[in-house]
Amino acid sequence: MTRYSAIALVLLAASPAGAAEKKVERTFTVSPGGSLVVDADSASVRVSGSDTNQVTVRMTARGSEEDLATMKLEASQKGDGVTVTMKRPGKKGWFNSGSWNTDERIEVTVPRRYEINVHTSGGDVELTDTTGSARLDTSGGDLVARNINGNVELRTSGGGISADRIRGDVDADTSGGDIRLLNVDGKIRGQTSGGSVKCSLVGSNRGISASTSGGDIQLILPRATSADFEASTSGGEIKSDLPLVTRELREGHLEGSINGGGPSIHARTSGGGISVRAAD
């Protein structure tokens, strides 16, 4: 039997300027270990974990009365999982950005141990303080993940990516911004076509891959890191604070080992320099 405790509130109120606001608020009782799925057309999404056995959902959309009247705002529960949907009707499927002018936001609080899957086509996504795997995906905004215990996958077509204090593997990909993957205790992958990449490792090396077509790469590693290292650049220098035993060296390319060798570290850029720094 589905267990839930729900409070729903839907408001549609016109302002003197003709703008309106639509809200949905719901609270579900769950057990830790469930999952959250968010599917939105253009909402900014914020998810945070806390010491609770509830999932609290707050959705807000602002725009014209005509736009909001047909917008789908829903939150539902199945077992210990919760699905949140914020969609717009359109002639060719749900998304039809050309005829809409709305401001949409979703805020969710979940139990600290909870899996997260967020997709939005037009907003920023922020995730904090959860334990469990997480996937954040947006076509038009920035991604932020902080204090996550679990593997994290981050995808955006139009913004920057920032991750900090991750105890798990991180896989980050953007077509239009900088990548900052800091204090990661796990395998690291960061790829961007239009910015710089900065990665800092804590713990042992499980493998690092950093690549960009338009910026610098900086890797911050513990002094005891063991790795097979390969770096290539078409537009800058390769520098390392850690001692390297060089196997191959030519213009714009270096291969060698750090502290006797280990899991691979690859760094490639077409438009900047590559630096390896020792963590303080």
C-alpha cells in the first residue's frame, strides 16, 4: 500500500500588471533509500537532503494567466519513490518555448539517503547533502553538486559545472562552460568544449580524465598520488609540481609516471596550458 501524507495547494492569482502565479506544495512520508525523479521543461531545480522521513515538494510558476492555466504541475508517490513533473502543453509535444514567458522553480527536500534523477530543459540545477547515486541534466543552465556520497553524473549543454566534496565517481560534461570538480574521492572525468577544467583529488587515484577545446586544465593531487600520466596541448605549456619520470616528450605532448605509476591520468586541451599542482 502506498504510504503518504500530502498537502496540496494550487493558487492562481492575478497581479495588477496581469502576471499570475501558480503553486503546488506536497509532502510525502517515505523511507530512506528511495528515489526522486524530476522532469521539467524549463524550471530551475534545487534538491537538498536532510534528516527526515519525508519528501517535501514546492513548485512555483509565474507568468500570464493563459500560460499557467494549462501548465502541468504534479507530484506523486509510488512506494518510497517520488516523481515531480512541471510541463507545458504545446503543439509539438510538451515543450514549446516560443510561445511561453514564465519563471519556474522547483524545490525539494528529501531524506539524506536518497537517489536523485533531475532533468530540466531550461534551468539551473543544484543538489546538496545526499547519499546515493545522482544524475543532473539540463539543456540550458548551470549544475551544482555539493557534499554528495555516491556517484554523480552531470550533463549540461549551456552552462558551467561545479562539484565539491564528492565521495564517489564524478562524470561531468558541458558544451558551454567551465568545470570545477573539487575535493573528489573517486574517479574523475570532466569534459567541456568551451571553458577551463579544474579538478582536485582527495584519497587515492582511481583515474582522471580532463579535456577541453577552449581553456586551461589544472589538476590538484595529493603528493603521494601514483599514476601513469599523459598530457597534450596545442596552445600552452605543460607543468607539474609532482616529480615525473618521462617516457615520451615532444612539443605539446608528455607521457610519464608519477610515484611509480598507477591508474591513468589524461589531460588534453586545444586552447590552453596544463598544470599539475601538489595539494597543500
